[in-house]
Amino acid sequence: MANYVLSSAIQSELSEIATKGAAVHATAERGWSPVVKRFKALVAEMGVVDRKSDGGKAIDAFITPVILAGLVKSGAYDLRVHRVGAGDEYLPVDDAHPENFTITGAFAVSANLNELPNVKDSPRGLKAWLRGNAENGLRPDGEKGLRDLVNNSKDQVISRFWKKKRAGGGDGPTALDSKLLDLYKHLKGARDRWETDGGECVSDAELKGHCDRFADLILKRSSRKAK
């Protein structure tokens, strides 16, 4: 690494990117602080201390669709593509293929995948954009499937609300319990695609249960009873 020389032009570009990245992160952290504080205060007022309790599950069930609606309403997950004719074929936008169609975030989370042509027959169809290609799990532009992208963001928002300071266990995304929580998130999309493509596997609920039990085993904790 010490022998790798960065040109002045590259250094200038990297410097600008790094500065903007730091500013975005700092702004996000400032924005999160009062929201998380209000959430924790309300949860404490309700007497709910465990996300896995009946109270915690009720809270998650209520806020999940609200968060999804807020995410897609922002327009941040609307994807501009080039539709080829009137068929089920959509291409990434470039000079040769101008933007003429939008796959909205709202459509991504509400579409019935069973009503869309399968990825094998339409490798650049809507289903491939929503869930990724069957061969590599990525959509035609090389990014994660749009539905998974929105759902992952939703999971991150909910996790941020419930995140606690950990005594002796570390904090943030590198903490062991956070990594164990992420195990389900990482496996969920792969499980869904496997099932969609005709493979046999456990249900999403069973996968979540197995991951929760695995986390309890690794952290040497008993599955806590519902409050």
C-alpha cells in the first residue's frame, strides 16, 4: 500500500468524496438522534423492554408498513430505466437507451411476483429488476434487487430504533449481536429467490426462527419470554 501512488487528480477527487461522505454521515446522525430518543421514550412509557416480547412485536408490526410507505414516498427508490417496446424488457439507462420508464419503490414492495413473467424467460424483465437475476442475484444493472433494497432499508430503520448501548459487548454494526441480527437479513433474500426459482427450503418464518435461536445459542442467552 505504501508503494501505491495516488495521482494528484485522484487525491483531489477522493478528498471531495470523503468530505461529502463525512458530512452526509454527520447529518444523518444528527437527524436520527431526536427520532430515536422519542421512540425509546414511548417504548419505555409502554413498559416494553424487549423487541421479541408481545409488545415489541406489536410495535414492529405497526411501524413496518408505515416505514415502507415513508421510504417509497420519498422517491429515493424510484428506478429510471429504458423500456424496450411494450414487452417485459427493461435496460439500464445510457446514451443509447434514454430513460422512458420508472420502476417505483411502491411497485417494488407491493407487486405480486407470481403475476410477473419468470426471470428465466425474461432475464431483463420486471421480476429480474425487483428480485435480481436467478444466476447471480443481481438485477440487470448489477445492483441488488429493488424489493430487497427497500426491505433492507426498512429493516435498518427498525433496527436503529431498537438498538441499545451494550455494556461490555461493543456497539454498532460490528458488535456480535448486530452481526447475528444481520445473518437473517443476508439469508432472507437468498432464501426468497431460492423458493421463487422452485427450490425447496424452510419458510421465511422458520428461517427467522432458526437465526434467532442461533443468536441465542452463540450469545449464551435463553430465548426471553414475551412480556
